[in-house]
Amino acid sequence: MGTRGLVRLKAIFEMLKDCAPGYAHKEKEHRHWIMYGGKTFRGLPKGKHGSGSRAEIEIGHIKDMVKHLGISPKCANAHLPLLQLNEENPQCRP
């Protein structure tokens, strides 16, 4: 299964609110930095439509963020079913 598809930035932040409590977000010129659990993910782009909540992000970036920050794949899948993360081994794709 590929990593195609788009998710709105608003949905990503809603997932982070529930799955990564206490996360911090810093908007940079071309990317969003997400800080959680002592780690920083610097690879979340602003999206094609700017930095507003309508911006759409490719799911490959979101999968990388979930894995890098150690967010529960089960929680991430519940909020963003398009991710289809392997819940038993988050490093492997289904």
C-alpha cells in the first residue's frame, strides 16, 4: 500500500492534541516544527494552500512524524484512518 493521500492540517493538529498531549508547535517559513516527548520533527510542510487550516499535507509526512515522535499508531489511526499504520510494529508498513 502506498503513501498517497492528503490530510488537512487542522485534522493533524486535532490528532496531535489527543495523541500527543503537551506537544508544541512552531511555524517556520516553509515548515511546521512539532515538538513532543523531547524530540522535534522538522519535516511537516505548510502545504500547497499556505499555513491555514485548509492546507493539505501528504500522508507520508504524517507517517514519518508519528514514527519519529513515538505517537501511538493506534491513536493516530483512530483520528486519521487514511494513515493505515501497522499498530503492532510502527516501523513497518502494512
